[in-house]
Amino acid sequence: MATIGDGLVRRQLSRFVGRDAEIGVFRQALAGGLDHNVLFVHGPGGLGKTSLLRMMRLLAAEAGRRCYWVDARALAPVPDAVVDALAEATAHDGERAPVVFIDSFERIGACGRTLRQDVLPKLADDSVVVISGRRPPDSGWRLDGWDQVVAELPLGALTPAEAQRLLRAHGVTDDTVAERLRGWSEGSPLALTLAAGAYLATGATSPRPTTVSALFEVVTEAELDPAFHDALTVCAIAREVTVELLAHTLGEPREAFDWLAERSFVDSYGDSLTLHDVVRMPVLARVRQSRPDRVNKLKRLLCDHFYARALSGDAGALVDLAHLIDSPEIRWGYRWEGSSRFQTDRVRVGDAEVVGHALTTRGYDEWWAMSEAYYSNRPQNVTIARDAAGSPVGHAIFLTPSALPVCSRIDPFGARLLRYAQRISPDGQAVVWRDTVDLTGEGSHVLAMLNLSVVLRMEVRNPRYAIVSAFGHNDRVHAFCTATGGRPIPELETDVDGRRVVVYLIDYGPGGLYVTQRDIVYRELGVCVPTAVTAADVRAALDGFASSGDLAQSPLARGADTRERAEHVRAVLRSAVELEFGTSPHERQLSAALTQRFFDGRESHEKIARSLALSRATYFRRLNEAVSRLTEHLVRR
């Protein structure tokens, strides 16, 4: 079945011209007539790398080959992300060998070693792999025989003939005008496309003296339909745009999505759209200057949408929510820009020796002695940061209550943190950041990537508390903890290797991390943070669970219309049940009594009591306790 993404690709390729030499090499590889299986396309932004790969994918599909597409912009910074994305491609099923495309590789440049070791060797020997990125392949692609497998395809400016063909495809038929536009654009397909639009709209043949500085001005002169200002604004604010996202913020998603997809400065991957990197910041600066109130309103709608997605179980929505935060201290903790140079990974053989040597050389002997055992005893609680060569450049050790038995044996400090976590949250809604180490000396990208990877991996989905330890000199971590409301816990502070270790408690409140993220955005927008609901509000939401009209009026509701507001309340209630009740028999009875009575069609009290094998009196005690617990969980969210 055709997808939205398929339609986008067809429209964008309808005006594709040139790159005959590169396509000729690909055809050779596809036919098995080339000595190299991996083609590495590289060149600066705006030269049409993505369009070239899409044309190659079309040719491969027409030849009957299975195609797999990975856009590095969509990969989360978690261990094995690229391995998992290509798991199906590496599974041999007897069909023709696949053709794999990896676009925007500069976003995950540090994953090259993982590709070479864990992915590409598993592909059938007649597979074809095409990788595109802004930089040439690093030295690792020339070692261990890979130079015999990889062929570089440096992408340059379009030739004069190709540039003229592209301009004609965009409606510029005057050869004199075409020559002027070609000279101005310096052969960049993106600049040529923008210049063609500017000429047709305004008659300008030299929009600005240089390509990069001209891009946004050309956009504003030629391609901004006032009817779609909001669509462009949403595209500038959000990391990516989908039909669903536009439906939430604008109400008429299809037309706005199609308009965005036709813009020369908008990239697509899968069923998502994103502004070209060169254009995003100028667009956002301009709309903030010209329509600040509208920008804030759309940002709030986006915030509500991502918050609802997070509550429904979409952990990735937390990244989108954090993307809306302006505070540099908080935003730092959720950055993944470092993925071009570093990757996060699981523990591998030899990592402990490298990290241990680096720490002890820096005078952290005692600290490493307490950390080392995690590598062998609890590797699932360790995330490694690696550089492009695969060498460890940092680690994060994060703990949840299940790690306490091991910590008690190997790490007195970690055990103290976990016992404190159990004391403040007996139901296990606390996560401990026991250790985050950067060995590069840069501090910013490595620590932020490790932090984000931990958030996406942790077994506690929406924690109430975070307990974070940091050496006194780690200014970025201290600033992050302070900005998120953290306070030092004096009883947990200690001295290790002659250095002070400070421990922070961050209390996200009964609603957990997601509510805190939403409220930070609200405060930055100058919007009043939603007031706490009352016990009566919670009971009314339970009683009206089946009525969308009633739920839409609840203080718990968020969204643009009745259906969305009601579904948001239902998601909040179900999430609160999941977070509040544990797994013991008693806790399961509480959860089941409440769920069956209010969520599952309002079964009769007698039927529910029988299904739980409880007397009527015991059942009512369980139900009243469950309602009280849920109410307490939500009234201060």
C-alpha cells in the first residue's frame, strides 16, 4: 500500500535532473558490474544528496530489489539504533540481496564502526549500500580491507547543462536569465530551485551576492503563501512535521502538509517533513520577529500534543517536548547534536580497561574502584559513549531499585543513593544517575548524549524523582540540576579521591517528568501553569470516563477539540494507574478493582468482586483505597 512518504518522493523526483555519472555508477553496482558494494556520496548541504539517493532507490525498486531506507535524523541516540533499523535487511530470507540507503550520515558519523562491524558484514555479498553525508568517509572506511569495498562519489556543483535543465524544469525558459541564475547559485540545486522561484515571482535574477545568505530572503520573496504562514511556523518550531501534528495545530492538515512538501527548502523522510538546516534558524527568527504571539500560541499547541503523546507511552515524544525548551541549561541535558562525532553503545569487551585507565590516570582511583564492577556485574546499567573510532570517551551509570542487591555488594555509594530513593519513593518511581563521565574534556556533547540515552532507555517510564550525583567541578550538570528544580541532599554528599561529590534530588511532582517538561515550556511562554485539580475533579473524570463530552470539560483535559481533550483525560487516568500501583497481589487487586469499575465498561460491583475472588466488603475497601490513591497521585500533578 502506497504511503504519504511515497507520494512525497514521487513529487520531489518529478523535477530531478542531472547526476548522470553518479547514477551510472549505481546502475553498475546494481547489476553486479562494480568491484565495490558500498557507495559513499558526500558533499556540502544543498547539493541534492537526498534527491540523488531517492532516485537511486526508485531505480533499485524498478529493478525488483528490496530497498531499505534509514534517515539518520530519525535515529534515537540509544545503543544499537542503527543495528535495529537494519535488522530486517541483514536477515537472509532467500530473496534477492537488498539495497540499503543511509541518508544524512553526518548526523551519526560515529556509528561508522558499528556499521562496519555489526551490520554491513551480515549483508549478502551482492547487496548494495549507498551512504550520503556532508563529509567524506573517515579513515576507518579505508582500513581492514574496506577501501576495496567502498567507492567515494564526491558530489559537486551541477554542470552548466544540468543547471539549465533544472531551471527549465522549474519554469525558467529564458536562456539569458538562466545563465544569470546559474552564475549566482554556483551550481547548487537548492539555490537554483530557490532562485527560479524568486525569478518567476519577482523577476529578480541576482537575489543576493552569496548563496547561503540569500536563501531565506529568496524564500520570503518567492515561496511564502500567506495562507500557509502557520504551517511554515510549525515546521520551524518542531523537529519534524507530520499530518497528525498539523491536524492538531492547524485543523486542516492535508493541504498544509502538501504545501510544505512542495517547498524547495523542506526535506522529507518517511512520512515526516523538516526544514532544510540552512533555512530553519532564519525562518524561526523572522516569524518570531513578525508574529511573536502567534508563534507562542502554536508552540503551546505543540507542547500539549507532545505531552499527550508522552503520556500515551511514546518515550520519543520527550525529545520533541524538550526541543521546545529555550533555557540553555535545561535544553543542554537533552541535546543529541553530538551524534555526528559520538555514539552511545552497550558495554563491550575491553571498555572497562580503557575507561579505568583514563580515570585512574586523572586521579580517580577510588571512584573507578567503585564503578568498575558494574561493567561485569550490571552491564545493563551502563551506557558507553564512543568516538568514530569506537573508543570509549565516557559512560553513564544509572540505577533503578532492581539494582540494589548488586549495589549493596559492589558499590556502597550507589547503594546509599538507591536506599534513599526507596525511602522517598517506595513504589519505585525514582531513578538514580549514579555517574556520568566525559573523557574528552569537552563536557557538553558527550554528557548530554549520555543523559538523553539514559532517559530513553530507563525502565521507569515517567519518574517522579531523579537523584543525580556530580563532582563539584562539573558546572554543566550543576546548572542543569538547579534549573530543573534540583536541591542538594547534604546527607548523601561525600568526598572521593579528594573531590567533593554533590547529590541532587529533582522532584518532578506527582505527574512525573513529563508534566515538568510541559510546565517549563508553559512558563517560558508566559502561560499560567495548570492549577492542581481537586479530588472532586478526579472523581468526576472517573465517573464520566465513557462520556467524551463530560471529559472534555475536565480540568485534566488538553487538546484542540472534544475528542482530543477527552482522550487526553483518559490517557492521564490510565497512565496514573500504571504509575501509582505496583505488582504485588494487593496492588494488582487495587488496580483491577478501579480499572474494571471505571475504565472497562462499568461492570457491576458484584461481578467485579466475584472476578477478583473478594467478598463484597473487601472489594469496596479495595476500590475506595484505589480511588483515594489515584486521587492523591493526581491532585497535585
